[in-house]
Amino acid sequence: MRCAADVALCDLAAQQAGLPLARWLVPDAAQRVRCNAALGALDAGAPQRARAAIAEGFEVLKLKAGLQPVEHELALLRQLAAGLPPGIALRLDANRAWNMADAQRFIAGMAGLPLEMLEEPLAQPGLADLSTLQALTDVPLALDESLPGLGLEQVLAAPPVQRLVLKPMVIGGLQPALETARRARESGMACVVTTSVDSAAGTLAALHLAAALNNGLHHGLATSGWLARDTGCAPHPERGILTAGELPGLGFFPDIDQELP
């Protein structure tokens, strides 16, 4: 509810100002935002899904790790990486699957592979252990669902990893997310925006937030295709890019003819 109220108020203010929401939030917001492709599990079918995503123009491919033994997943990862063309990178989300020893083994094994980010490696994350893991690799580690338990203030005071994942729906809206991103940047951390597999309105809100950050990273916004039905016209990537557009406000128009359960 907090996110819905915040987005609605921001949308209204941006419309009254005659500005796209991203530019109302930050005057030098980007208009185009690069997105990662979400390919599901790191499994034997990943290379085929990767080829399809690359053909659609995606440059960063996100996969779920931590579902199989570490050595097996490393073998799958090496096989996948060997078939990637230059300029394509992989982003992994372990969803807090590993103990410290397994996380260390995985990070050691991924050395030299085209990894762009590794998200949530530890089942029981602590600031000291996360710092130890980040020191083992130049690949940015990222926090998402473990951030509330660790404490935002503690993380910002002594960042254990290089990135935060921001979900407007979870953090309570665009303005709280933008303030968190500002403070993270001042602490030396970058932020990646992702949806919570939202409807069109939520996806547009996340898109405008990513455009406002304008940090050049690939964001997790290409999720509208997962929905069988939606509440309105959702943004869809072209060549891996979403465009915030020039319409004032959020740019959301509900589909009044859509029958939702």
C-alpha cells in the first residue's frame, strides 16, 4: 500500500508538472534503460535460452543458481560461458542457497568467467562473511532479500558488497527507493532496480526509478511477459532496452476491458 500511495502521488505531481515521472524525480534521468534477460535456472537448457535472449538483443543474462551441487553448477556455468559471444555477461542469483564453504567454492570456480553480478550467495548472511566473499572476487556481490535482516544503516555504514537490489514494491515506493539509492551511492555501492513481477503499473514505476538512477547498469525489468494477463499496457523491451517515454507522469493507462479474477 505504501508503494501504491507513493507512486500515485508522484504520478500526479509529475503530470501536473508536465514531465515524465523519471524526469520529475531527477532532471537528468535517462530515457532508455538496459535490462537483463531472466532465463530461469542454471541447468542443461540454459544455453538454448541464452541464445534466444541474445537474438532478442539482451546483453546481460540472469540465471538462478544454488539449485544443484556447486561443482555441477560450475560445470554448467563453464559450458554456458564457453558458448557466449563477446560482450555478453551473466548475472547469477543464488537466492541464499549456500553455506560459507560452498559460496567460497563457487566464487573460486567462477573466476575468469563473464560474470556481471552474483546476488545473495549466503543462506545465513552476515556482514563479516559477505565482506570476506566480496574480497575474493572483482565480480560485484549484491544484497536483495537479506537487506532488511542485515539492516540498511549497518550495510551503508560499512558496505560488505558492491551492489544493492531495489524493488520499489518492497521498499515502499519511488521516493524511499531513490533516497536509498542516493545513500548507497555515497557509500560506494551501486543499485540495480528489479520488479517484483509486477503488473504494468508497477513495472512502469520500476522503469522510471531505473531511469532516474541513470547509472548505466542493466536492470531487472523485463518481466511483464511472465503474466498471462495484465492491468494495462506494460513496457516491453526492444533489443534489451526499455524506454521511459515522454508522456507526463507514469504513463500508465488501465485496460478497462480486461477481466481479472
